[in-house]
Amino acid sequence: MFIKILLLVGFFAVMVIVGILARRKATDVNGFVLGGRSVGPWLTAFAYGTSYFSAVVFVGYAGQFGWKYGLSSTWVGIGNAVIGSLLAWVLMGRRTRVMTHHLDARTMPEFFGKRYDSKSLRIVASVIVFVFLIPYTASVYSGLSKLFGQAFNIEYKWCVIFMAALTALYVILGGYMATVMNDFIQGIIMLFGICAVITAVLRGKGGFLSAVQQLSQIPADPASTTPALLEMKGPFVSFFGPDPLNLLGVIVLTSLGTWGLPQMVQKFYAIKSEKAVKTGTVVSTIFAIVISCGCYFLGGFGRLFDNPSIHGEGGKILYDGIVPSMLSTLPDILIGVVIVLVLSASMSTLSSLVLTSSSTFTIDFLKTSVFKKMSDKVQLLVMRLLIVFFISVSVILALNPPTFIAQLMGISWGALAGAFLAPFLYGLFMKKVSKSAVWVSFIYGVGLTVVNMLLPKFGLPALFKSPINCGAMAMIGSLILVPLVSLVTPKMDKEKVEKIFECYNEEVKVPKKMYLKEDDGEPEEGF
């Protein structure tokens, strides 16, 4: 217990000190929200990765999908690394930084307002962000508090309240720079921690090969297996697992979803230079491979730790208890490492969520439609007050969570990414996207998610049994709808659009190591 407390005290002290040191960068709105758009490659990459992966992944997703799909759940981690990190940086990193700087957009709703020349889009987008980030935040509290309570025997509600207070403290003090600096420290802890935990858990089952052999003896589960594959031998160690189609839905939601989440995309706004884009692409991808693949790989062995504590009424599996059950057999020192690991993952995500929500609501809703003459100093004060409000509301929800962690996150990601992904992505590349198409995407993404959530409340069958699959369909549907609707609806003023896209044509000088001119080579001889 002494070791665990010592680790936590050290961790908390570092977080607060960083918040105090970062205060000098949070003296105006631009500094508080984006760190002055001067964040280097490593800080940006770690901020992106740590915001991506939290206790929701480590406790909720790894436990639930590892139980359902076995080792094939590692495909989710691979999808997160390739689609959610590598492709996101390659396709969106540079273009996002260039266009948002050109438009002087500090938030995603502000981007929508200026890119599509619509104040209404900006206001509605800010409301969507504020509302649907709350369940995601609650899911992060819930995931961490289960492990925290198990390790220290502290009541769940006090874990939630304490974590909320600490997050509010350092974000209010230092804003975006405090967040990214702490993200870097927390990311390093996560990298070493996940490797240590996987090694210890597998060693407890006789090593990797022994654990795989034991897992291969478990028969298919009729409740979570594609009917055609019920007779499969060793389904939980197979290449695509017992339910490939639903596994694909998880990959789409958790990988493609990052492209439309404001707390993720806004990391690109603050990129400092070309070097930051290239280094950030590599670092964030490697980070995702280690953390995400590690979490889902670990969760794939969850069925080897089946015990009465993870079964609820009627034998229903309590997915959020699977990973804590796996870790309960570890030595105290490793449990302390796990707590700091998950705390790091959760605090980084929470700080990103609360900063995104408060800044968006202040800049894009209050200043745009209510207090139009709000000064820079007043905006900073309001953002800090909203951080407290946002955290308080999410704590209330976390103290009485309506469903499993994974479902809370599925609802949040489905609505946000379903509404924003297509308008943001196409807005960076296509000149002919119409305002009407953006409205359709907003209505479709949020509408599908909310309707699917409410139908069972009225005794009707849901459109999709899983919020995960509903979220995946919201994203895919919006990617199809936006270009189709743009074909048949009025286009934006051509002159305005050309002015927006002229930022990509601005010429810049680069060294020859970056680009070789066509007339710069020697005359060809022979081959």
C-alpha cells in the first residue's frame, strides 16, 4: 500500500507542477486553447495518442471485446494504429494545420462556421460537442474508478470526485500547454506500463504459448458468435475470431471515428512546423501500436480469468470487471504501476475533453450568439468556469452510469464522428461541399444515434443492437451522404471557396533534402 500511495503522490505532484509552469502560455485565448500554435512534434504526437486511449480502452473495450473475440480483438488495435493514427496524420495533419490557420479557426465548430460561411452551423456544432462529450467523459471516470477502488478499497464516488478535481486543477491553471506537457509524461508511463502488465499477466498463466493453448480449449459462445461459426474449434485464438462482422464494426468506430472527434482533430490545429507533422505521424503510430494493440491483446486472454465476480444477475457478464479481475492477481508493485498507467491514460483524455468542450462552448456559442462583445480576458474566465461545470455534470453522470463503459463511449463517438467526420474531411479536400450536405450530416449522425438509443425506452427494438455498430454506420453513412447531397444542392459562392482554398497554393521554400528539382540532376548516361 505504501508503494502504491507513493507512486500516486508523485504522479499527482508532477501534474500540478506542470499546470503551474504552463500558466505563462495560457494568458490569452489562443494560448489557452492551442498553446499559441507552437507545439512541437513529440508533444503533439503524445497528446494525440494519449487523448485517443484512456481507461475506456484499457478497462471497457479491452475487457468486452477481448471476451467476445479473443485474440482477434488485436485487429482493433491494428486498425487504431493504421487508420486512427497513421492515415489520420497523413491525410489530415498538414491540411488541417494550413486551413485552420488560414481561417483563424481555433475549434472544430469555428472551422465549420468559417469554411461553410454559416454562423448557424457553428452554433449547432458547438452544442453537439458540449452535449455528446459528457457521456464519453463519464465513461472515462467509470473505467478508472473501478481499478482505483479495487486497489485502494476506496468508495467509487470518492475516486470519481478526486480525479475530477485534479483534472480541473491543472487544466484551469495551464490550459492546452499543461495538457500536452502532462500528456507527454503520461504517455511514457503508459508505454512502459502496458509492456510490464502484459508480461506479468501472461507469466501468471505459464507464459504466452501456455496461455494460447488454454484459450484454444474454450468453445464458442452462442451469445457472441456468428451462427455459421458456432462449430469452430478454438474460436478465440483464430485469425478473425468468432464474429468477424461485429469485429469490423468495432474497428470502424474506434479507428475512423478519430477523424471526426474535435478533441482529436484539434491537436492538428496547434502543430508548429512541417517537421512536427512528419515526426508526429511516426511517433503517434508507434504509440498506438504499443498501447492499443497491447490493450486488446491483453484483453483477448480475458476468458482465462473467468470467475464469479464478473458475472451479474442471470449470469450476465460484467465486462467492466474483466480487466480488473485479470489484474487482481498481480503483485502490489505491479498493481501500483497499473493504477498509474490507467490514471495516466484517463487524465490525458479527460483534460483534452474538458478543454475542448469548454473552449468550444465559449468561443462558438456564447461569444457568437449571446455575448458578442466578450473580451479575451472574459473568455478565459468563462472557459475556466465551464471546465468546472462540464466536469461536475460528467461526474454526476459517472456516479450513476446508465450502461457499460463501452456503450457510453459508443454513443458519444457515434454522434460526434457521425455528424462531423464527413463535413470536416471533405471540407479539407473538396470545394463543392454544400451547406445543405453539412446539415444533413449533422442531422443524420446525431439523429441515428439518439433514435437508436431511445427506441428501447419505448418498448421498440433498436435499429442496431449495439451502439458500436450504430456509431460505425453513422460514420459510413455520412461519408456517403455528404457528396451525394452536395451534387443536388446549391453550392457555396465560388469566389469565397477559392479564397478559402488559396492557402494550399502558397509557395514555400524547402531544402533539397526535402525536395529535388526536376532540372537539378546530372545528364543521364547509359541506364
